[in-house]
Amino acid sequence: LGMVGGQVLDLAAEEETPDAEHIYTLQDLKTGALIRAACCCGVVAGHGSAAQYEAAARYATALGLAFQIRDDILDVTGAQEVFGKPIGSDKSEGKVTFVDLLGVDGCQREVEAQTKRAKAAVAGWADSDFLRELADRMVLRVK
């Protein structure tokens, strides 16, 4: 389905209240797919192995989920001048978010868990410091 399928699901959510599976699938097809494409294209361009490709995909999936969940937290708790968009805009647009599913504390725990998964996916790679640091930034990002 890819990103187009994710957009279709996003528009469909305007017509009915989505469930948890819908929210996770939507995120995976939009934010997740975009980050996976970037990570996996890097492996392909660098003539990486199938194992490296799979590791990059796992890293990107976890990183994308951490990013989106943190984004949903910031839409509730962030400072508008730092975050760069109106706080509460998801709620005002009638969107169901990870905060609605998990609460703010549950979301933060999930961001931390996904960050650990992302880092574990590339732990065996030489020179993975940047990727691991990028994943760590998801935990407390404010914009």
C-alpha cells in the first residue's frame, strides 16, 4: 500500500473513529514508510547485504513509530513556539492519536521502547553512532 495507502487510511479516519490497529497501520504506511525508504535506499546505494537491508528496515520502522508517537505527545504537551504548529491541532481536527490510545505516559514509554528497538537493529554495525544518537533524540525531542 505504501504512503498512498496511508493517506487513504488517514482520509477514511475522518469518516469513522479508527481503532488501535488502524492508527498503527496508518503510521507505518506514512511516517514509517518515508523513513524506511530513506534508510533502505542508503543500504542499496552502499551495496549492502540483505541482512543490512532488513536491519535498516527494522531500525526505520522503530524510529518512525517513535517519531510519530513523540509528535502526538508534543501536540498535547509541546510549546507552540518551539513545536512549530498549533498545540492541540490533532484534537481540533478530530484525529485519534497515540495519546488517545496510550495516554501521555504510555506514549513516552512506547517511544523509549521503540528507541531501544531501533538502536538494537543497528547495534552490530560499525560506525552506527550517528544512527543510535538519532534514535535517542526521539525520546525527548521538543520539535
